[in-house]
Amino acid sequence: MGSYSKIRHIQEVNQKLEMRMLVEKMTPSSLSSPRAQDTKEWQKFFNQYYKLTLPVDGNWEDPTYNLTMKKYLEEKGIPVWVCKKGDGYCNDNDEGQVTAKGSDISKSLNARNLDMSTPKKTNAKINTTNDKSYDYKLENGKYYFKGKGSLSKKYPNWIESTGKGLESIKQNVKF
């Protein structure tokens, strides 16, 4: 299966999962199950690790949660298992959900525990002395700004620079 075919398959499975979620909402008992509790731990971790805002509700059917799990497992070199009806591993109604399988489950838990105890490394460079209005950041080849002083209320968080502002930062700010 080529890359495009894999992506298309994942998109189709996600669409089926989203449609199923619209029809059958997870019940309160399923959201308080051990599996849901584990999912909540992953959701909390992903929110911190990737700076996301996933709901911490234990819903393992959430497409964004599943895509994030896939991304994390791939980054850690852990084989990704996408549940398929009749695969002999997952329940038939778990189609499209992303997980690790067998001994890879403990590898994913070990990776999460290590990442929770080790701050995520960043290659960000920050300049806070260029001027009195903004701080500037260069991270992963992208330029950001954040207001300070009276502009800190208007621009309290890092905003990716574009257009003329981006060109100005590239020309005038030293990192």
C-alpha cells in the first residue's frame, strides 16, 4: 500500500469513526472504564507534550486523539496499529482507533513516562532585547512575536509572523 493509499485509508476510517460517533455517543459507563482512565492519561500527556487542547474525557474514539496517538507512536519508532474490523486484535466496533500492540504497548508507556519526566527539547531562540514592544522567537525555521508592555494584552501569546512583519524580523532581529 503506497503512502497515498495509506493516507486515504486513514481518512476513510476516520470519516466512518466520526459518523459512528455522531450516531452512538460513548456512554457514561464506558467513559469511566479502565480504558477511558488510560485514555485520559494520554490526553493529559498529549496536551502538555504537544501544547494541545484535547478534551480530557476518556473518549478513545475521538479522531484528533487517534491522530495524535499515531503521530506520537511514529515519532518514537513504535509500530502503529490501526484497528480494523475482524483483525483479531481489536473489538470489531473499534475500527479506526490507533494503538500499539503486544510488547509495543509497554514501549509506548515507557516512552510517555520518560517524556513526562524529561522536558521536551526545543531549538527555539528568543530575543527579548530588540525593542520595547515585542519579544521575538525563531523555532523550527518559523518566526514568532509576542507583545510586551502595553501590547502584552493584545498579543499575550506567540504568534507566527507572516508578510511584511516576517520580512522585518528576518532583516532586523538577531538570534
